[in-house]
Amino acid sequence: MTGPFDGVRVLDMTTVVVGPYATQMLGDMGADVIKVEAPDGDLTRGGGPWVNPGMGANFLQINRNKRAIGLNLKTKNGAEALRTLLRETDLFVHNMRPEPLARLGFDYENVRELNPGMIYCNIWGFGREGRYAGQAAYDDVIQGASGLVALEGFGGQEARYVPALVADKTTGLFAAYAMAAALYHRLATGEGQEIEVPMFESMVSFNFLEHLCGESFVPSKGAPGSLRHATPLRWPYATKDGHICAMPGSDKHWRGLLSAIGREDLHDNPILKDRNARRDNMRNVIAILSEIMIERTTAEWVSVLSKAGVPCMPISTLDDVVTDDHLADVGFWRESDHSSEGRIRLMKPPYSLSKSPATIRRDPPRFGEHTRAILAEHGYDADTIARLVAEGAAIDEEEGQ
């Protein structure tokens, strides 16, 4: 097997990051993912540096293991071509807002008539219920609405976004999880179903695991916000020549640390004696640790703390991560010669399955690269395909350039 979803066909009508990231995970697991793009293509095709237009770095990183077809769903024949594909599809996923999707005739009720066993996944900024229903959203908007921006500005600092597409990627993971569960359900029962994955609820769920805190109880036992995490004291420690990320969390860690640096005298300090004492005196504990850390270089601390069993790592720049020796050891980076883009680097799936491994079988596709082949698989002859391309209902690689 090429993966546990070998033989599953996914019709991916998603754009930007959240949807393509989710469907890429299904592709890694062996699914045949067909990426359906409008005449102007996925917006991320223009994101980041590129060798050829339409194949930007951002697009490459979230669209491996897919084939690409271009269809103009605003034309009669383009819409009919999508219906033809849907009749032979196991799972359909989109991230369009409800109203334009319904106008095109591809809402769940219409698609279910074409294929009653279909798994149908909606990925939206906000769901169909509640006062925010139908509102447009991007990652930045969801970061703000879900409390993440306020956390970044905790303690009087300037509010800011997390410098990553954390809402898109988190929701993509939830969507992949939900679609995998629905595929398992269909295997067990033969039933299709509709899935809804809203970004807002996904990010609130993600953020509030540790931050619901006192609001976990009714009546409340305190304000939301984890003191250990949402605090201006929680920063990497300054060393003699830089910084280090270190977390002596357990009593064993602290004993190992103090013994390793010859500070057994601190074993008897009442605010360090156990985890509860350290938690109740966090500000003073961090002050003590900060005074200790500044005495040695980062490299010295990595050696000392690692031998003592204390979790620690130096701060890596993005360049450092690309050249990280551990990632090279485990073959994390996968280089290949793309048919049009030259040598490219992708990230292998970060997990392993011993019997049905996730793999990279197909490099990210060019716009409309597989239009003719996919239509032919679904019964269209060469003359009909040529006519669809000529009238703009379908877009192939040459027409899409």
C-alpha cells in the first residue's frame, strides 16, 4: 500500500492554506487528490519566491501528492464536468462561503443527490450558525477573534499576530482529522455525511486548552489565562553569549540541575523544594534561574543541562532549522527534481506508519497540468475535451499559462 487511504478519491476545491494543507495530508496517506482550480488559479500560486510564475514556494509546500484540473464553474459545461467528477468521488472538500457555493449548485444537498455516499467537508471561517455565520475570514482575523492576539500582547505589550499561519494550519489539522474519521465511518457503515470545520471554533478549542483555566468551572474559580503560559516572565533565559530555552519542570530536573552546577545549597531553599512551591513562587524562581543562567554560555548550558536530563535547546534561526543535523539524520527534507521548477525541497510527513507509510509520490502540480487526463478518466473523449478547453469551460496547462 502507498498509504491507508490508497484507493480513496478526494475532490479538493479549496484555496489558500487551510484547505490545501488538510487535503495534502490525505494525499500523503495515499488518497488520489484532484485539485480543482478556477480560471485564475489558487492564490498561493503567487506566494513566495518562484522559478516560474504560478509555482510559488508557498504553493509548493501545501500541494504535493495532488493532480490539478482547471474548471470554470460559472460555465454550463464547466459545472457539468465537476458534477461528472463528483459522481465518482469519495470525498469532496471546499472552503467557499455558503452563499456563492449554493449559487453554483454545489452545496451538500445538491451534491448528495449526485452521490448519496459522498463525504462532504465544509471548511469555513465561521460556521452556518451563530451571529458570525457566513462572515469572511483569514488567518489574521481568526487569530484576533480567538484570543491569540490578546495573548501575544499580554502584560501591556503591543498586540501582534503570531508570525505564522497558525489558525489556517491548526484548522487544517482538525479538518484532516474529521475527514479521516468520516472515511472510517463510511468504511464501517457505507454512509456518507456532511462535515463542518469552522476556523473560529477550531482556534478557540486550540487556544483554550490551557487558557480556559478558572472558567472551566461554573461558577468561575478565576479568570481565563494560564499564569504559567500567559505571563511576561515566560521568556528564553539570557546566557553569557545569547539565550537558551530550558524547562526544569520536575523535582528530578531541579535536583539534577543544581547538582550539576555545584549549587546543592539551593536544595533547601523553601521556594525550590518541590513543584508546588516553585509554582506558587514563580516570579522569584525565575529570578533565581535567570541569575544562574547568565553565568555560562549557551553551549555550556546545553552540555550541562542535557547531561542532567533537563529539557533544553538553543534558539534556532530559520536558517539553523534548514541545516539542522538531526533533521538531516532522519531524512526530514525531501529533495527532488521537479519537471518544471528544477530542484525543490519539501518536508516529509513528520510521522511514520510501519504497515502503510505516508509518502510523497507526486510533486506539486502546475496549473491545469492534469486537466485533459482527469477528464479522459471520467469518460470525456479528446474532441470533447478540446471543445471544453476552447470555450473556457476547462483550462489545461497550456491555456492556463
